[in-house]
Amino acid sequence: GYELQSFPVTIGDNETHNLGKVKLASTTFALEGVNIMADRAKERQTPVALSNISKAEIQQQLGSQDLPMIMNMTPGVYATQQGGGAGDARINVRGFNQRNVAIMINGVPVNDMENGWVYWSNWDGIADATSSIQMQRGLSAINLATPSVGGTMNIITSPAEMEAGASGKFEYGSGNFMKTTISAHTGLINNKFAASVVAVRKVGEGVIDKTWTDAWAYYMGLSYQVSKNHRLEAYIMGAPQKHGQNLYKQNVAMYNAEYAKEVGADSAVAYYANKLDTPVSPNGRLYNENWNSVNSSYSGDQYFNGKTHSRYDNAFINERENYFHKPLANLNWYAQWGDKVTSFTTVYWSGGKGGGSGTYGKIQYDYDSEPTRIVDWDATIEKNQDPTYAKPGNQGAIRNSVNNQSTIGALTKVKINFSETFKGQIGLDWRTAKIEHFRELRDMLGLTTYTDVDKYNDYKPYSDFWVGDEVNRKLGDKVNYFNTNTVDWFGGYLQGEYTNGSLSAYGTAGYSMIKYSYVNHFKTAKMINDSTPDLNSGELKSNTDWIAGYQFKGGLNYNFNESFSGFVNFGYVSKVPIFDEVINDGNGIVAKDPQNEKFISYEAGVIYNSFDNKLDVKGNFYYTTWKDRIVTKWIQLTQDEDGFAFIKGLDQRHMGLELEANYRIAKIIGVGGVASIGNWKYLNDVNAQIQNEGGVILDTVNVYAKDLKVGDAPQSQVALWANIYPVKGLNFQLIWRYNANHYADFNPVDRDDESDRVQSWKTPSYSVFDMHINYSVPLKGRVGLDVFAHMFNLLDTFYVQDALDNSPYNGYKGADKQFNHDANRAEVFLGMPRTFNVGVKISFH
């Protein structure tokens, strides 16, 4: 919110008076420092394409969805909830997935240090403490060396409210979703100190089968004005959670035969009807392959997070369950050094403990109850308890793939006002991360011990260091692999800003260095011969030299008048490849002369704000080239063996138009909309190395990707909305979203036939309506009451939101056993069905 301001104005008869722009101070204490640390851009000044999502809009539209879903109301952005698990959402900006979108919380980058991904379940509950979100599309004005070719999503949380108060919010929704949020604020004490805390509890059974959630979240923001020129802020946040997952896409025919025929999957429908006892899941679009029931007599415990726990439910077991807690704490220091120099420093720590479950070893499957195989827990337990069967190589269990991490970092920025027109900035960015990866036995499924040997490698123990009975592992013991990786990062930048009247311009030059190391605690550094490890050689270790990257970015903005402005920008980034593209996690082999990826971007845009503030229009054009892209894809080598393909030198081009507009027709009616049209495609043919999990090169194949469309997101998007304010405090909003030209994602390695230049399957275009009602009940005194209701997918539309072309798992090849890039051969996630979320918020102030 903002503080009220008043000042006298004298206006004669038949006169008008231009007040110009009125600056309102934020009601949060010390928010400006956070905005500077986070490189928050300003319209009509910073020459980048951006969209702002306010706290009010988050509260109005998000409901019980994952935070990225709110970004569907910005141009060029596509977010889905994928399989429907809590926190399993993803976001795509201008055709780039979130590995190439910088996600920042109060200026601190939270992308995974090894692979760039973002796991939104780690930040469950942060929406309740978010004051605003800014999406800067493209290379953005961020001066840190972050993976932001797609854009930068800046999440700003409230440091502390100036007014004391408390609130409680209580929600209920589809899938027996229940959430309680408690907030409290001290207000500004002695003009020095303020604190805000938020606590969240969330549970639910899930809309998609067995995607239950059991989560907590916490947030604390502290501000302290040390003196006139020095201020400290601290933030602590986290979201310990566990939830059932739905990670496997299905052939569309397995969800609904009639819809499958509508989208062109007739052959798959006919094939499954003839071959399978259950061609369509009894649960329809809610089908989840990643669970099955278990006999209630099975009383086995499960192990995770260093302890033994009772199972979530005695009646079923999730094959895929995620559990994690990633706390983030940072201390900010803002200092004014005279009239011309200001510094902003953040020191932060981000931990992480948890992982995800899956099957391990020889598992029994049920092929009759559902259209795809599902784990038969009872049969697996029975086999494990049969001594004539449960021999090494035939045992089955549930494992955790664990990822324990710790990251420490520091960011510092110094701003210097050289004159009224020119400002300079220098900054440093240091980070270091240590990450443990291992598997452990989560559920023994009736076994007393599990003999951890590789039956495809002469039944050798997975660890070279195990002696005698150590190969027989018990509940909670490590199995399969155990690695420790480190990432060291250091960078700096120089930036200049020029402002003179209507013209503003900036330029940034940055340099960064990254170094990786790897220790395999299960493998020896040397072998005596091909089959005998040298136990005296120690653990297998690898490391890289420092790998350098750099960036140049700049742009200018010109305000033609009070209403109309335009901007242009340019950027070149040489990005260091991520850990997974430099060191092989299986054998520690370091890539020779790893090649940096290059991003080249041009952008131009205009902004129009009518003088009466009723109409806002923004439009821009972008042209981005991604050169020397490195792609690592897991592939299935045989029925029992996986490997991966390593591609270098892939180029792609992303270009498009984006539009955003809002118009207040009358006091009680407002409308708005966003639209984007993209043209994203690959530019060249390349080669790929096929390697097994041990890193042995098996083959080199040609990849014919030139002129194929980039998949994974719609290249044409429109969203329109209308707000109605019939009485004070009441808001009714209807949203219509339309997505088209969505080419299914695909594995480039599958394009090894030069004659196959057919585009990947284009999923059907679709429209979805959402409805939101929010009402602030007019009450007297110091108590506030808000009630709200959300309805997502109002018309219960069937639609494909995520798709993989020519799926090797659930794609129907046809009688000719060939892939033809159509609905029969794809696997998909359908969009969520109609869901609702209602609640009430009680505030005391």
C-alpha cells in the first residue's frame, strides 16, 4: 500500500491544473533498498520490457495455485501446474524454460546452482508475504550474471509494515484443500525497528489422484534504522513440505477416448481398446500412474530426512513423493556515504534438505487395472519375502534420491552520483555451494536387507569401498551413488546511467568466473585392473579450472511527452555452461574445453499512459539468438538401461511481439488484456554423442533440427479480463485465456532422419475462463473482514497444457512402428479440471 498525501491546490473557475506525477511513499519500511538490490526497473526510465504484478493482484487472482500461475497474466509468459502436484509448476518465458529465467527473491538468485531449475514447492507460502512481482522479459536490466535469456522474475517480499496489526486467513478448496495463514506486524517502533512474521499451514488430498500435500511455511522480515545513513534488514523464509507427485505424462487416449478422437488420436484409441483390458483410466483426467493401493497388513515404515516415519497413508503408497525444506536467510545493509555515494550489501545463506522417491531394483507391476502399468506393491512385497526369489538382482524397494545443499553468497553494489545527469555503479557477486547427491533406502517393502549390486556389471557392489556384508543395505542406508559437488562463483560489473530531461540511458559490462568440483564417495580414483578397484587411491575426484563468462547490455529510453515514451536495448551474454554440462556425474569425466553459450538480444518498445490515467498501453518487439546451446537429454538405450545424449552447438532464434493494455471504462468497470505472438525455431543441424550412464561414448548421431519450431509453450497467447466494482469493496473479475501454436516439446536426438523435417505435434488451441470475487466488508473500528472466491477453468474445459512429441513410453507408433508427430504418438498432461478456492481473511489494525 501507500501513504496518503495531501497538499493545497488553488484552482480558479473554468481552470485546470496539472499536478504532474505525485509520488506516494510505500507503507512498508525501507522497501526502496530492496528494490535497488533486486534491480527493479522503472517504467519510462529503464529501457526494458516489463510487467508488474501487485500484492492486490496476487490476492485477487492466485487462490490456491502455485505462485508462477499468476504470471499467465503477463505477455510472453506461460505457466502450468504440470501433473498437478503441489509446487510442481513450471514457467516458460518467450519460449525459454525456467532454467533460462532468473528467479530472484529480494535480489537473491534462487535458481539451482547446478542445473538452473527452480522447484516452486521450496517457496510454497511465499505469496502470502510478497509485496509485488516484476517480470523483466529478455536479458533484462539485471546486472548479475544470471541465466536470464528468457527473463527475470523478481519477487519482492514486504520487509515490515509500518502499522502494527495482525491477520488470519482461512481457505478451503478442491481436493479437500485447507490452508491457514497467520500474519503479525509490530509496526514502526521508536522510528527505528519494525518486524513482520507470517506462518502458513497447508494440507489437502489433491485434485489429481493422490497428489496430497502436507506443508508448512514461514516468513520473517526485520528492519532496523541504525542511524540516519545506515539501515539493516533481515529476511528468513522457508517451506518444509512433502507431497505426492504425478510425474508421468500419458497418451491422451488413456485419459478420455472421446476427447482423444477430437484431437486426432483415433488410432491410439482403437489400439488400446483392442489390446488393453482397461484402455481408459477409470479416473479419467485425474489419472496418476505414480501410486497404488497396498494391503493394510503391510506395516513397513519409511525413511527420509534422517529419520524413520510412519507412512502418509496405510492404504496406499506413492511411487513418487517429494519432500524438501529450503530455508533462505539474508541480511541487508544499506548505507549512505555522503551526498553522492550509496552502498547496498546482502549476505545470504540458503540451505536445502530433502529429495524425491522412486522405485529401486526389481519391481512387480500391475498391467491390468489401468491403461499403463502401475507398481503392484503387494506382489513386490510377496516376492521380497520369498527366499527362493528375492536373491541379489531380484529384490525391489523404494529409494530416495537425496539432494542436500548449502549455499553462501554476498552481493554488494555501490552507486555514485557523479553529477545530476550521470550515475555510476559497481558491484560484486560471490557465491559458493556444496551439494550432496545420494540415494538411500526409503521403504524395504518386506525386505530385511537389500543387496546393492549392479546385475548389469557382473553383480559388483555399487560402492568400491564396501567390504563383506556392507553390500547388504538396511533401511536408510545409502545405495547406488553418493557424490558431493561444489560450485564456486565470483563476478563483478560496472554500470553507467545517464539521465537528461526526457532521455535516459544505461550500459552494463559484467564478468564472472565459475569453478566446479566433484567427489564420488563410492568409486576409487584408480583401478588395479579392469575389475579391481585400488582402495589405496582414495575417492574419485574431478575439478575444473575457472571458466569465464561475460556480458554487455545497454539501452535508452526517451519520453516524447507526459504520455508517450519509447525504448530500445541490446545485449550480448557469454554464459558459462552449467555443472551438468561440464562434469559427468556418473564417472567424473570433465568435458574438454567446454564452450560458452551466447545470447544476443535486440528489443524495442513503446509505452502510452493517458493523462487521465484511464488507459495504459505497452508494446514491444524482441529478437533473441541463442548460439552454441548445450543440450543433455536422458534417453532409453534398452528396456533395462538408460543413457544420455550430449549435444553441442545448437542454435535457435526467438522473435516476437508483445502487447499489454488496461482501460478504466468507468468508475465501476475496468478491462485489460495481454497478447503475444512468437516465432521460435532452431537454426541448424548438429551432432550428438550417445553415452551410457557410465559416460562411455557408444555412438555419434546426426541431429536434423534446422527450421523446427521450439516446443514446450504456445507461440500465440491472448488473455483478456474485465473487472466490475458494483459497490465499494466488491470486485468481480472474469478472465479469458487463449493459447495456440503450441508445439510439443521433443528430444532433438530423435531427429536422426534427414528426411524427417516435419514439425512436432501442434497441440490443439484452447480457451479457459477463470472467475474471481473479492469483497472487503465495510466494518467500523479496527477490524477488517475480506471474503473471496476463485473458480479456475470455469467451464471445465478439456485441453492439453504440456506435451512431449513421439514419446518412447506412451506414444502409439502405429502398425508401421514409426513415429509421425501426431496426437497418437505424443504423451501429455491435461489442464486441471474445474477447481475452486474460497476463504475469509480477518484483520486487526
